[in-house]
Amino acid sequence: MGAHISTIMEVVQERFAKLDAGSKGYLTLKEVLAFRTPYGINLCHLGVLYLTDRNHDGRFTLGELQAFAALAHSYSRACRELDAADMVAGYASLKMWGDVREDNGR
């Protein structure tokens, strides 16, 4: 039923290290858009970017990418792996919409 979560975390760590120019400890938007996510989730999706960047500082840390990968992994286990990307993107959009609504759109 897909890869084990520890394997996913290792893959994320390896891909992060390759893209982290200058070993600054985070990826910029340009770098994160080159990041290949597990389960084929599109990081160009605005909701996915919003959900991945947990503190919304525009910097994508290893921890944030691993937390996102864990979420994607849980969706892949709950539904067919091919549906996981769409399910995560939908959840991300709803999360972003909900957060914006709570703050009266500010």
C-alpha cells in the first residue's frame, strides 16, 4: 500500500538537501516549485503552497515539507493513491479559504 512513512521522510530530506542552495535551511518559492513531492502533488497549487508554508513566511523548511508529506501520506492510505493528490489539493484550498474567512478576508 505505498511507501512507508520513514522512507517518504528520507526522500523529502534528500530532495530538500539537493535544492537548498547555500544550505540556508529553507527553500525559496523558486526552489520549492522545483521540488518533486511524494504522490505527485502539485506545489504550484496556491492552496497547497499555503498549507505547506505553515507559518506563511514564504520560506519552506524541511520540517514544513516533511509535515506536508506526512499529510499526503495519510491521504494516500485513506484513499486510492491516485486520488491523494486531488484530495490534498482540495483540503488545502478549503483550509486556506477557512483561514481567510476567519480573519474577515484580511
